[in-house]
Amino acid sequence: NNYPNINIIETNSDYETFFESKRYAVEQLENITEATQYKLKQVLFRILEEAMIIDNTKSKNILKPHLSGEVIKLIIKDNPIYLKAFLYTDYEIEKMKERYL
């Protein structure tokens, strides 16, 4: 890959903070065991990996989504800054502007 990956979860504490915020919002999560919580974490990251949102369950780096040239062209015509939502760097956005505008 020629783009930097972005780490989705810097530490386990990030996941734990996320989970704790959901624990009190979702009644079914209030009384689950640590083993179940661990399994939920495993399954969540496996789903993210299989959906190609992260590279793997160990490093948890967010992967840049593939956009077709046609989609890029439409975004560039609307507002090139929107490519940042798809993890494009400023340099890549400038190159896409040169190509499609």
C-alpha cells in the first residue's frame, strides 16, 4: 500500500471506553461476564477484518476504501475535500484534482 494506515484502536483502553459507554446504553450489556465481553471484542474485530475495514485483528489498522475513478470524479466535481473522508491525503487530493478537473 502506498498510503498510511490509520490505527482504529490505539490501545485496549479505547475499546474498553467504547464498550463501557455502550454497557449503560444497552440493557443487555450491563451484566455480561468478562469472557462474553472478550468474545464480543474478538467478534467485532473479526467482522471489521472480514469487511476489509481493518487490515487484521492484531494491528487493527483502518484500510483505505477503494473508490472507482467515476466516484472520485464525482466527488472532485462536488467538493474535493470530501475525499478526506475516504482517507485521501492532501497530496492525493491535489493529484486527483489535476486528473479530473
